[in-house]
Amino acid sequence: MLPADPVRRWLLGLGLAGLLLGVYFTVWGTTVRSAYIAHVARPVLTTALPAPDAWTLRTTGHGRVVALRSASGDRTVSHTAPAGVRFLLPALFLAVVAPRRPYWLVLWAGHCGLALLSLAALALGLWGVAAGFAVHAVASRYLVDAFSLGVAVIGTVRVFGLGEGVSPPRASS
């Protein structure tokens, strides 16, 4: 059973945030994210290329980003490994504020899922489905941030009971 005392709860939250930071900087942020690019993203994108010389694949960002450039040079697209800084900051907040509830795990799983969606959409774009590039752009630019903010807000509202006693407005007739 986790402690109910507020001081112990905050200490537990800070300890969990410290553990999360330690795991992120020693295992997840370096090894796992680079392995995702090397063993998942690059093979998928290499297989999806319409012709070997149509796009140039390059790994950047200490192995955590794969960049694609068209042969004509008019288009550049990149795919980043999941659960980077845009995951870490809200996850740390949720670990401190709600150490008893695994909202940060939901956040992590969502980031991984959005990365796979983005990768699949990028592969479809390379296969010639024009909407694939659009879905990749929206998922990687907007959905990740919206998901992070949404989980952080929902977690905060639930932990502090901010929605209790509030009823939706009634429609007037």
C-alpha cells in the first residue's frame, strides 16, 4: 500500500520522478530509442522505398532520428524515435503529482503508439499514398503534443478532483 500522508506522497513522487529520469537518461533515451530507429524505423522505411535511389536515408540526432531526402532534393521528411522530451516533461509532472496512478505509463504507451502510427503513415507516403505524408506530419507535429497535454490535464483534474460538482450547462429551450 502506498503512503497516504501528503509529505510521504510528495517524497514518493519525487523519488519516482528521479527514477524515471535515471531510466530515461541511462536506458530509454540512449539505447532503446536508437535501437528503435536502427531495428524498426530504418528497415520499415528501406522496405517502403519505391526505388533504392528515390530517397536517401540518413540517421541523425545520435541515432534517434531518421531523415529522408528525395532524389530531386525538393522534399525532406524525418521520423523521430518515440517518447523523447515531449514525453519526459509531462511524465515527470505526472510522476510527482500522481505517484499512485500510472498516468506516465499511459503517456509512454501513447507516445509509442503514435510513433508507430507516424511510421506507418510515412511508409504509406513512400509507397505513393499522398495522405500518408499528411498523416505523418499531423501525428508527429500535433498529435504527440496534444496527447501529452491531454494526459497531463486529465491526470491533474482527476488527482485534485477539479471536476467534482461541476455539471455541464443545460440547453435553454
